[in-house]
Amino acid sequence: MPGYRLWLPAFIGFLLLHAGWAFAAPYNGPPDEQEHVLRASGIMRGEVIAESHPTGGIQTVPDSLYRGSCFPTKVEVAASCEREPGGDESELRVQTRAGRFNPVYYLVTSWPLGLWPNWTGILLARLLNGAAMAALLACAVVTAARWTRHRALVAGVVVAVTPMIAHLGGAINPSGVEIAAGIALFTALIAVVHDQREGVNRAAVVLAGVSASTLVTLRFTGVMWLAVILGVILVPSSRARLKTLVGSRTVRFWSVVVGVCVLASVAWVFLAQPVGAASANAGLTFKEILRFAVVDHMWPNVANQMVGVTGWAETLMPRLIYLVWFATLGVLTLGGLVVGKRADRWRLLALFFATFTPLLGAEILFVNVIGWFNQGRYFLPGAVGLPLLGAYVLGRHAFTGEHFRSMTRMFATLLLPIHLICLAYSMARWQSGLRSLNPFAGSWSPPLGSVPPLIVATLAVTLLFLTYWRASGVSIPQPDSVEEQPGDTARAETVGAR
């Protein structure tokens, strides 16, 4: 199957899934959405570096996009308590925590807000955000299906793309694109570094370069995530393989591109200082901090949030959803630890600790100064690698292609309907404050009505199921983009062949 025949349905499926969330959510229903809308609107008015403020920056925005926060974090309050966006477009000077974030994301995905500071601009910006994420996730599916052995990583992608990621796909928030870039980067690097015997797959290198460049540009944590991912994938690695990669012109070119993006991102952090100044003074003892962080806050709240606690981390789904998702994650991650060799176990354990230790450690050390700040989505750019690496290890040491075909299809059957359940449950929360579980009723109604989001999401789930079904049975072809190494007399071995 040519790559585009797999990429296109995957892209459309993810885009429709994100569109379902985009059409369903009220303004500022997704996490921190208004903060990012105000940042985007200010950039469209020429304020690339906003006026400094102790908790972010001050932007000039139209009144039509500035609303209150009567329902975020209050699960029992419907979105009808707030005015709809639109109307008066007179300019205001307002504070936003995103006021000094890197402008690249907003210039690419949020420019419609400058033309239409109302529901039209909001929906278009959400769809552009969703399209960027869908493109990266579709590339990850193609990489998993065509450039790795046994299509093992396809099962990992099914588990890695949680409802929380789909929720962010229907929002104006750079966090979703950051996570999608992490998934694409993991799959590309596994294919290039560990799952290819000879030569260099140029297409996979390009995907790795684009994903890494995107990852470091969007948020101030991106450089940290790149270091974590590269460290886990590259150390330890075959010296011969690393030598082959260093000798590739494509690898050297994209290494320079990523390096430039890293320098630009670091320079922006020092120039703009996107993180606001400290303002909290909690006065907690170390024992109280440790108990809340590790027992009450980190587990299970953060773990649940990585699967899907929607809105402003206030809408907890039915508990069985988390049990099913964690079970599939356990099959891949714990299975990889059981059958993997020493280096495989090192990678999985190193990724786990490198994903959770920095942010959790910073929260524990500085909570009395900056307050509690961690949410599950903040860990996802690294955590998505756990099912992907676990699937790779299982495919390398234990399971066959037939095993993974069955596993991928079983995972898709179990997990894809959960996306619909989470969307419908979140709609009930926004429309009625969960006074009713009917997603078609309530005091608030989505801008296009309650029916279109669920129809679009149902089409998305159906298309993604068919895509995963086909991807799990794709034969590994001879790629057209493998570089021959100096002295080769024939094309390198088929990518992924034993």
C-alpha cells in the first residue's frame, strides 16, 4: 500500500475526530483556551512581544473575545452562564498568562482570529490546530505501519492517542501539537535508529526533523522533551548504526535545522521570559507537599488526566474508561519490561523517570513559591513513548506480525469507542453541568448544534478503525527513500526486514 493511501484516511480520521471536539466545546471550554486566544489576537495586532506583566503579558484584544470564567473548573455549572464570543469589537488591554509565549504557533494556526474575532474565527483556528495535529499523527501511523517490523508500533499509536489528545485537537492550545509532535518523533526515531538494518530512510529522517523542530518551538518545555526523547532513543545504540546516520547528508541537514530551532527557542525564553513571576505563598511543610504530590495529586489524578479529564481538568470520565485504557498500556509497557533485554528495560525505565521526575520534582521543590501547576497533559510529550517503546520491544523479542495484527485490531475495538463516550460525556457537562447525561439537551448548545459534533466524531472513529485495521496488515515494502551508503553496490535491505 503506497504511503499516501494510508496517510490520507488517517489524516481525515484524526481531523474529523478533532473537529468533533472543536464543534462541541464552548468558548474557553478546553483548558486555557481564552489565554491562548488573547495571545493570538494580540499577535494579529502586531504585539509579537507583549507588554510584560508579573503573570504573563498584556495584549490589545477585541472585547468580543474577552469573557469571564464562570464555568471552567466548576463541573456542575453549564456554559450558558457566560456570554457567547462575538459582538462588540472595541479594543481592550487585558492580561493573559500566554502573553509572552513563542508566537510561531499562533501565526500558523490562529490567524483567523485576526479576521473574525467571533465564533467563526474560533472554530477556524481550532480546525487549523486540529489539522496540524492530524498531519503529525497520520505520519506516525504511516511510520508505524510501513517502516517498522511487525507493524508493532501501530498498536502503540492506538494506545498513545488518548481522548485527552483528541480533546486538545479541538482547542486553541499549543499543548496538543506538542504532544502530536512527540508521538511522530518517537515513531520516526525508532524506525531510523533501531528498526533499520542498513541505509537511511530519508522520509523517516525528515519526519523526525520536522517533529523535533515543532516540539522545541511551541512551548518552553520543548527543549527538555527533545533531550529526554533523544537521550532515551540514542543511548545506548549501535556504534555502527550511529556512524551510518552521521554519514547521511539528510541526517546532517536536519540536525542543523533542529539545532537552529533549539537555539531560537532558547533565545526566545531568555528574551521574552514566558513563565510569569512567582506569586504563591502556600506555607506547606515538606511532608504535606510530598503527600499531596505523590499520593493525592500525582496518582491517580495526573494519570487519569493523561487519558482524559476534560475541560479545565474537572470532568472526570466514568471510571471503567481509565481501567480499560491503563490495561492496554500495561500490556505494552509491562510486556516490554518482561521480554526486553537490559538496554530495552533501561530505555523504558529511563523514559518513565525522565518523563515524570523533572516536572513533579520542580512542583515539590517550589510549590510554596509558584503553587501547584502540573496537569496530566504536561507529561504526555514524553509519556506517549511508553506504549510505543513497549510495542517495539515486544515486536523485537516476543510477538510476531500476526500477534500484533490481532492486538492492534483488539485495541482499536476497545479504545476507539471510548473517544465517543468521552466526547458525549463532556458535551453533557458543558450543556447541563451533568444535571443530565443527555448530550443533546441542556441550557447551552454548541454553535452548530448538538448533533453535528457526534456525527462527525462517529465518522472519525469509523474511519480510524478501518485505518488501523488496514495498517495492522500492511506488508513492509521496499522504500523509495533509502539512501545508499558509500561503496554499496545494491540498494540497502528492505526497511524492517530481518
